[in-house]
Amino acid sequence: MVRITEDLVRKKAEHNEGIIGTLEELSLHQEDVEKIEHLNNWCKELQILYLQANLISKIENLNKLKKLQYLNMAINNVEVIENLERCESLEKLDLTLNFVGDLESVCSLKDNVHLRELILTGNPCCEYEGYREYVIAQLPQLTSLDVKEITRSERIKALQNLPTIEKSIRAQQEAYRKQRDEQRVRMSRKDTSHLTDDEFWQTISEHCPESRLDIANRHKRAREKEKMEAGEDEEEPSARRSVRLFSKDGGRPLNVNQAKLDFHLDDADPAQFVLDVAIYKFLDANLIDVDLQPIYVKITIKGKIFQIVFPEEIHVEKSTCQRSQSSGHLILKMPKVNYKQRLHAAKITKEKIEKEEKPKAKNNNHQYLEVQEKHDDMDYSKIVERNNKVRDLYDDPEVPPLEYC
């Protein structure tokens, strides 16, 4: 049984730099997967999911994919349409060449209000009389069924005939269920493990999920057998192609890049060498081994060797090796043995600081505080005196006398 693992998903997410949390499209077709798992927790941003040509028998573990718009599960072993109610954005569902015999299970798609296209071609339910009218009447949101547009008149007619069609569909569905139970019993008694490959491919098999599993297992055994035979044939050539790390004369270390990694040796700093090796970003650190020597370093990545020789000797004890969290690169900083820091004589300069005291001019002029004359506007004790000073208008010579007409 092939399971959906994190490594498999990351491998299929190369177009997204191996990041699965923000993955919007994922293709897991032809992987012999038998069960849908983990995707609803790892890839919640998925919009398109390809699972065709596998061995999946049940639609499950997709309830958290709220943004999923297109689900392709063609050529699998699905017998019931279920567990898609919470895929709120689902617009297209392809179940071509499955084993859906329970036609009433399409009613579980009523809550998928955005569903526009449904493909059930090649399923046992397509042979039921009134199949198309039943699906059109039960799913009014559809615009296309089995890659054929649904017309308005077709929808009206399907709704009118729905009560009659329902009885017919249930009867045909019950007959298929009995036939399927008998088929399961027959297939459970059938044993093809003792047959050779030629005998197996010449036998007549029934069209059912069990036969599809037998065929997949037979293909798997054939592939494993080919790999074993190929491994035995390639054993001797691989031994002849062993990597030579040292020269024959004197054992001088050689530069080797068996892993074919990009690298950069920076010697601009006179005090140290800095080696940057482009290790794969998501490679586990347990698969990396670093062997640092005074004149060379050997790095083993998943069994493949990267070795580089330094122009001069380094301090092994003072060297550091770190892994970048953003890029995954391996950074080695190696101080040089023959480097001596230059001593600069300290220049002591004596500066004479002259303190000039500027005598402050003494100002002997006395300054007095001027006090303004006191105003008596608010002195209520002199109200009578001020009233006496008010000049009478009649006695004022500047005021002209009144003239009467």
C-alpha cells in the first residue's frame, strides 16, 4: 500500500519550492495510493487536486480544503459519493471510470452550491434508466453533466418526472447492490497468486475494484523484479566507478564533486577561508557528514562525496560549520594557520591646550527698579471726588447751545 507521505507531497511541490503549506495545485496521479490522508492538514490552500489513476476506494479527509475548486478522482475504486459537503468552493468533480453504483449518493452534493460540472462517465450508475434526469433534478446548481451542457427544457422535464424516476432508480440500485454482493463473494474465493505472469494476463477477469487491485499488485511485483535484476547487473560497473579521493603518488588529496553541488570558496579575507556549499534545502541534517582536515574537507551527502583542497593549512579546532535555515547552504569558516595580525604602533600625540581666561568687565552702574504711578481707578473711597470732577455739559463753552425750531 502506497501512503501519502510528507516527502511525496514535497517532491510533487517542486514548482512551489517544496513548500506545502501554501500549495495551490497538487498532482498525485498514478502513485498507487489507496487512501486519502493528511492533505486536509498539510495543504489547506489547495485549489486543484489530481488523484486520478490510483486505487482509492473512499472519498475522505478532504473536509478542511475550503478553497478546493477542482477534484479529479478518475480511474479509482470509489463506490459512493460522500464527504465533500464541506468543500465549499468545489466547482468541478471528475469521477470517470469508478464503481459508483449508489446513485442516490449524488444528493450529498446538494450543499456544494458552486458545483457546476460533474462527470460520472463509465460508472455502473450511468446504465440506470433515467440516470441523467435524476441527477439533473437532484442537483439544480449543475450546468454540465458528463461533459454535456444541461438545457433549461431538460431541467424542467427532469423536475416534472422526478417522483416517477426516483422509484425506478431505487429498484435498479437495489438490483445492482445484490449483484455487487455476489461479486464480492466470488472475488474473495478467487486466488491468482500461484499463476505466472503469462497465465495471469491470459485469464479473464471481472470489472470490479478487486480485479483492479490484483492488476496493480501484479504490476508492482514486476517492477520490483526488474529493479532487483537491474541492481545485480549494475553492481560490478558501480564498483569500477568508485571515486578516487587521493592521488596514487604520495596520497595527495584530490578535488571531488561527486554530488555535483554548487559551491564557492572565498579567500578574500586574509585571516580565513569561507566555503559555501549549496546543500539541498530540505535535506535532513542526519544525511550530511563533514570531515575537516588541515589541508582539505570531505563532505558526504547521502553517500555522495564532495571534497576540496585548500591552498594553505587551516586551524581545524577553531573552524566552524553552520547550516543556513533559509537556503539550506552549508557554511564553513576556517581560520588560516600562517596568518599573523599586523601590529600598528600607537601614535601618542601631545596637544597643548591653552586656556584663555577672558576677564569679565565689571559693570558698576547701579540699576534701579522703576515703580509706576499707582492707579486709583479701583479705589471706591474716591467715587464722590471723581463725580465732582465731571464737567457739566451745559457749562462747557465748546458745546453749542441747543436750538429750538
